[in-house]
Amino acid sequence: MVATTLKTPHTGDYHQPTGLFINNEFVEGVDKKTFEVINPTDESVITSVHEATEKDVDLAVSAARKAFEGSWRTETPENRGRLLVKLADLFERDIDTLAAIESLDNGKAITMAKGDVGMAAGCLRYYGGWADKIEGKVVDTTPDTFNYIRKEPIGVCGQIIPWNFPILMWAWKIGPAVAAGNTVVIKTAEQTPLSALYAAKLIKEAGFPPGVINVISGFGKIAGAAIASHMNIDKVAFTGSTLVGRQIMKAAASSNLKKVTLELGGKSPNIVFDDADIDNAISWVNFGIFFNHGQCCCAGSRIYVQEGIYDKFIERFKERALKNKVDDPFQADTFQGPQISQLQFDRIMGYIKHGTEEGAKLEVGGKRKGDRGFFIEPTIFSGVTEDMKISQEEIFGPVCSISKFKTKEDAIKVGNNTTYGLAAAVHTSNLNTAIEVSHALRAGTVWVNTYNTLHHQLPFGGFKESGIGRELGEAALDNYTQTKTVSIRLGDALFG
Ligand code: ADP
């Protein structure tokens, strides 16, 4: 059995593949192992999917290698682009089903899930457009030499993605890799394999040749580790925790020195100046931390408010946070669904306990919501000092800390007081402050008077321990191409 019939409140019955997608076919794992997929909303078992072990990773890599050498690396850029655009169209055709699968499997609110699928389609189409615009150049050196520089695909790419944006991360990874002429083996997170398997069906329907995109479900320590250390994978791209990112890099270094790109954790500062439009700022600060239940690597979890509006800000922000509807993800007006798993739930509750014990003031939230599913109330701590654990460590849940600052210089100092550097934001009506602080913050993305507004045309990635390389935009193509110099001698032999 490599498929089953599942049901969601929004789709009724639908066809859900459960096998490993290798060579354009759904297959069982070599060892015939399966694992359960849990619904975070009610903790029930949704279904079981096939688990990839090292042997399945080998098979998927062989398929990807054959596709790369056999046809894909020489496929016309126009056709590569056409297939990606077709895949984007199929995502849009099936947006309701894909979004419902995300809500079922990940617990994200259905309106947000639809946003994710729409953005995934946008990303695939964007890279479809890039496929025939990846260009080299001619470099003149001496009159008797003709030199040109090509951007060539890297080869077989292993891609490991997390559970917080299952289908969006899938598109972010596959789009640039495939546009540039690589083939891929992508492993989804063990918590959320379902939407990617449904999307795998669409790969075949779009007409991709077998082996170009292989999608496997499995555990990090087994299938993920096998990808990171595989001798026949040319590049590994990973999104997830900094802890695992380090392991991936070590595995790449001690195997075949495959190229590595990492998009890791964050502890992003969200800085609000006295002169900010306070309603606007509160709305973006709320969205910055509580969107996707706080499960965003770029979540604005450290909120710094200038002293003149500090008290007013806290009161108004509390009111705003209490209006976020935390409920069943399939209800149209739900803003926040459950956390992904018992493990994450326990971690987050542990941080909340720590915050209270360390002396931060719990302004709102802090408790489980309901008695079934992994729901946590939006939680705000104030009076947080820089040495507290909740100010330093990534919580990855609906928990934020607020602290007061005096001057612009103070704001920059505390904003940069982290080992991470993924994102940051500044709220102010003063253009000079906006630009000065944006340039001083050591982060890959800085938002001004907004938050979490990612777009596939704009590069995204980390300074410091938040990662290596960039996703999205033209920049992502640099991670999926390698530069070749061809130098042709035009004149006579130089040495007789
Ligand atoms: P989280 O802690 O948020 O679950 P992880 O970094 O553990 O994030 O997981 C992100 C992705 O990395 C998942 O697909 C997971 O299976 C994978 N992963 C976890 N551990 C490893 C590992 N040792 N090697 C390779 N991949 C891993």
C-alpha cells in the first residue's frame, strides 16, 4: 500500500500517497518500515507513511544521479522552466487540497496554509522564469585567448526541510535547484510528510522526467544523516535548527566535502521607537511573533520598546494578543493553531517556566489552551533582561520577551546581542533612524514598519550562526550553480 484515502473538513475524501517517491513512482521502503503521522490538533494518528532508511536514500540518489547525467543537465533551460511553471499551475489548481493537508498535518490555520501554498506556487513559477536566464559571460584577457565563464549545475542535491512550513520550504528548495539543472532528493520532516507526498504526484503530472525530483519521508538521524554523509550527493541544503546544521556541516566535511547551505535558527529583535505609529507597530509585532504559532526561524521574539511608549505599548499589545483566535485550524477565523508536537509543546512550556523563575513578568498567556492538542496561549513576558534564557535561546513557540531601551545606540546594541542573525525589524517614522538602525543590525533581513513579509524575489538567510548561503531571489541560484572557466587559445602554440 503506497497510498490511502484521507479526509479533511475542507476536502472530504482525497487521495493521499504514503510511499517514497523515487523515479516518479511511489514505492515502499526497502525495509518496509512505516511511521505514524500525528494530527497536532487532537493528537490522533492521521495515517502511516513509508520510512526511508540508508538503503532508500541510496536508491533515490542513484535515480537522481541517473536523471542528472542522463538528461536533466542537458535539458534545455526553456523546458526546465516550462516544467516548473506547470508545477506552479498544478499547485494553484489544487490549492484547497494542499492547504487542507497542511492544516491537518501541521496544524496551521487554514487561511495561513492557503497563503503558504500560494507563495509556494509563486516561488516555483519565479524559478521557472529564471531557468533560461542563468547566464555566463565572456572575459577578455589577451588577444589570442577566448575565455568564457559558465554557470553549471552542481549535480545531485540532498535537501532536508523542517516541519514549520512543509510545502513552502519544499518549493523554496526545489525551485532554484531544478531551475539551475540539478536533480534532487528531498527529505521532509518526520512530523509533516503529507503535503510533500501529495505534491510529488503533481511532479509526475507536470511531466518531470523520472529521477529529477525524489521525495522521501524519514527521520533526521537515519535518512537525514545518510543524505548529509552520502558520497554521491554533491550538495546538501538544510533548513532547521542550528544544532543539526552543525552536524550536517561536519558530516559533509568528513564525507565528500559536498557544498553546504544552511538556513538555521534565530532570535530576532523587533525594535519599536517612540515615534512609531503605535497601532501599526503593535499589529506587526503581534504578527511577527505569533504568526505560524511562533514557529518561524525569523520570529520577532525579542521586542525592544523605547521608554517613552513602553507602558502604553505593553497594555495595547496585550489587548491585541488576546484577540488572536487560538482554535481549530480549519475554522476560517483561527489565527493560531496547535504547536507541532508533544516534544515542542513541552520545550515551550519549559521556557515559560524558566521565564517566570528567572523573574520576568508574565503579562499574558503562559498556559495550555484546552485539554486536547498542543495548543499554547500567546505568551508575553515583560521586564526581560539580556542574561535571561528566554532572551537568549530560540523558543520556537508563541512566546516573546519585551524590554525597554533608551537610545538608538542602546537599541542597536541589544538588537545585536545574540549569536543569531537571521532577521530584525525597526518601527519608526524617522527615515534616518530606519536606515541607520537597519544598516547597523547584523541580520540577513531587516524589516522597517513591517514583519515577516517574505517574498520569493528577495533573498533570505542568516548572518552569524543563522546560516550559510541565501534562499530565494537571484541569490539562491548561486547556491545551486558552480562556476566553470573555459579558456581557448586562439593563436599558435606558445612554446614552439
Ligand atoms: P526541529 O528541532 O525544529 O525539529 P531539526 O533541525 O531537528 O528541527 O529538524 C529539521 C530537519 O532536519 C528535519 O527534516 C529532520 O528530520 C532533520 N534532521 C534532524 N536531525 C538530523 C541529522 N542528524 N542529520 C540530518 N538531518 C537531520
